Amino acid sequence: MMAANDVVILQSPVDIDNKSHVISLTPTQIIVEGCWRAPGDDSTTPEPVFRRLNNLLELQEVIGVQLEQQHVNKDRFKRKDGTKVYLCIEMQQMHSSAFCVYYVKRQTKHRWRHKKMVFNCKDHSTAQMWVDKILYLLQGPEFHRPKRLLVFVNPFGGRKKGPSVYNNKVAPLFELAGISTEVIMTERQNHAKEVLQDYNLDTIDGVVCVGGDGTFSEVLNGLLDRSTKEGGVNQETHHHPIPPKLRVGIIPAGSTDAIVYTSVGINDPITSAIHIIIGDSVGMDVCALYNRNQFIKYSVSMIAYGYYGDLLEDSMGLRWMGPARYNWCGFKKFLANNSYEGEVSFLLSAESESHPRDGTRCNAGCNMCAKASERNREYSRSGVTRPFTQVGADGWHKVRGKFLGINSFSMSCRTAMTPEGVSPATHLGDGCLDLCIIDNCSRIDFLRHLHRCADKQADQFDFSFIQVFRVKEFRFHPLFESDVEEAEEATTLASTSVMRNRLGHKQLKSPHNSVWNIDGELVTSPDLHVRVHTQLISLFARGVEKIGKDPVLNCPPCCTSCE
């Protein structure tokens, strides 16, 4: 529907598929109207009598615009006997009198593609005027579109398809949209993080990573390390990270792609590339992790101890299996049914009306995330440092026992196997964590919980052995503290077993304790302190759109057929 305050900037008669139309350009839309004359109308006026709205193209969802290439039919330059005639017109540059607009076309299951519409104008100058005017509007600050991007491609992650995904599917779209890129092929772990420490970030409008959740974690930590240090803040307990100015885009090419699934709705490279091109933006919470008052890293999705930590640790030597290694290792750890003793302390969120089992979903335009964003802006305007927590009426709580898993989620963590996520009601940017404490239980009971994670209608937390809370901060301390200290000092104990991580380096682990799965990366020390920071990073995404009917096209004020 045409916005009430939009004014027509440009209007021209055109042909689309050999049919007469009138197109109008406003600051936010391209309006396409079919036109015709009444039967028996022999007037010589050039203006059509009737116009009816055929299509509305939102400029926000225009991917690119360019002159249509004219193809000369060579048969026109042959005699009837088949011999060629070389005319001087073949030596002249052909000026196109048509232009084409590429725009977003929504398909099923959140998949986006681009569609092309060709407009044939009366002459070349009119077509060029339309191209220039549309490009000028798209470059305006209200659309927040990137012009220059730094792209990291991970050639090792997932099924090792990162380079082909970028070259064949993403790069052509960036070229169509007029986005210039610098592409860096990562060569080792933390390569992207190292590059971001010295790169001139003033020359780019965003950073894109082609890979999985681990590649994104590198970029996230690199940007936050740099912005926080440049802000004069030491990364230590109680520190306030400085948000980076750049948005981050993710082109999925990993094993699970949970962050893309949760922020876009599908792990499709073309869909993610289009979100980057049109300048979508959504704020995402970030957790800061500490061990014994020492900062470790930042996290954005899942922090898991016990079952998911053991699963990840066991899968590190099986990367050759691809994503199937998670199923195999998950089955092995399910049979082992290991549990670990410890104490969890946590600070409840002050959002009394919000709970991990309230049945809400974080979709595009989420109200809870919008309220959290507004609170952040109020803190920025007042000059007051954003608080870590809003202390709830109950204050700090403690749970001590033997746990099969301690899991926290700062997003729902959707994947192909868990379409609603392992914590479906978790929000991307509300400044809270959903903390799930799974007590020691039988294999059958835990299997029922895992099975419900893949069921869109089931409540996976509705068990007596599971407690779930919405928190702002939590700590975990293993009860076998002496084992932890000695393992961290790298002493050789009879109670410790020697393992090798995926880089081949020796590490020590107590059999009494598990490890942490932090966004798909291992942290071996069990003692952990986690704080959440509201919308500390911005993604080139908009959240998962609600799937519904296409909007009804209403005629603009200039439509004559409705008068």
C-alpha cells in the first residue's frame, strides 16, 4: 500500500511484456499500474483513460537496478540467400532503452530469491534517468545499505563448501547490488580474529563470515575485543564491553548454522546474502564468560555443560564425518548417561511476565526485544552506564546437586533437527538468558526430553527432573574443586586423564567434571561465570518472519479505475 506521505518523484509510461503501463517512483516504492483506454475511445490524447495497480515494489526490498542489455538479432543482417551483410550499425554502441529491477521474492520456509522485472522506456535517456534515480534513493541513509564489506571465507568448516558457496551463490549477488568486497580465505583457527585487530575498519560498512557458528564466533570476539580495547576498557570481571559500530553478516556454510536459523529462519546462503544487501539489522544479546575472575570469551547462542559438552568433545576427532558426527557422538553420550556434581547460582530476570515456558516466539519486530533496545537507547542518551542486571525480587538463587546438563541459551538455537529451537521462547535481544538445569535422570526420561526438542508442539521442559529459569547472570562451581585447580595447574594426577584437543595439544580433564560447549567451541575448565549484555552486536538480519498470506494491494490515490 502506498504510504500516505509519499510523493511521486518520477513517473513514466513503459511497456512490460508488450503491455502498456505507467510506473511511478516515490521515496519508498515503485508503483506499477496497468493502463488502457475505454472501448471505442478514439481520442488522440497520450494519457490513458484507465489505470489499475498491478504491483508495488518496496525500495527496501530492491536488490539492484541496471540497464537491460540489448541483444541484436543477427538474422536481421542476412540476405535472403543467407549471405551476411555487414552494416555500419554493428560498429556503433547499442544504447538500451530498457532497465530492469531485481527485487526480493519470498518462497516457502523463509527462503528468499530475487526476481527480475524489465521496463521498456521510450528512449535510452529515460531508462538511464530511472536507474540513476533509484540508485540514488537506495544509497540514502534511511536504507542503511552496505557499500563495502570485508568477507572471511572458512574453507575448512562444515562440508568444506565455503569457497564454492561464496563464489557461485553470494559474490554474483553482491556484484549485482554494487557492493565492493575484500575477501580473505582463513588459513587457521582465529585467523579472522587476528586480522580484525589491525584492519582499518573505517573503510568498510560491515563484516561477513562464510562458514558456521565457529567462524562467526571468531569474528564476534575479534570485533568486541577491538572495540572494547579502543574504548579504554579492560576485559576483566564486571567489565562493560563496547559495542562495535559494524554489523556482521553470516553466510551459512557450517554443520548446524544455529545462529542463521534463529535470526533468518533458514540456512540458505542466497537468503542470507539478500538480507545483507538490503541492509537488514537486528540487535543480538552477547554473553561475557569468566573463569575465576579472568575473562575467557564472548558467546551468543548456547553455553552447555554435561551432555552437550561431552558430545562436542567426543566429536572433535571426527570432523571427517561432517554433521553426522554429532548424531553418532550424541548417541554414545546418551548411552553413557554421565552426570556431574556442582552448584549453580543465578540471578532471576526482573521481567516478571516473561518466562522460558510462556509460549512466546521471537520473530521479526519482536516487542520484547524492541523494549530492551529502547532501554539501551535511554541509557545512552542519559550517559549512564548500562547495568549488568536488573535485580529481581528473589535475588540470587542456588541449586546444588548432580546434573546431567547445565544449559543456557541467549537465543532459541533453531537447527534443521530442532525447528523451534532447544529453547523456543528465548529472545534474540531481550537481555536475558534461559537457564535449563537437568538433574540426574534415567536414559528413558532424558530420551523423552531430547525427542520433544524436535517436536514443534511439545514442551521439552515439562519434566520433574528439569528446572528452567529466565536469568540475567549465572555461575557454576563444580564440587570437585581440588581436581579443577590441579588440572588447571597442569599437574599430573592419578584422577585425571590425558586427552588431545582438535589441534593435537595435550589437555587435562578430571573424570569428575565435564567441559563446556560454548557456541560449538570447547572450554575445558568447569568453573564458569556468565553475564549477558543487551544487544551488544548487530546482525544483517531481521529475525524470523511470520509466515502468512501476501498483503493485499490497495490502489494508490492516482488510480482512476477505483474512482
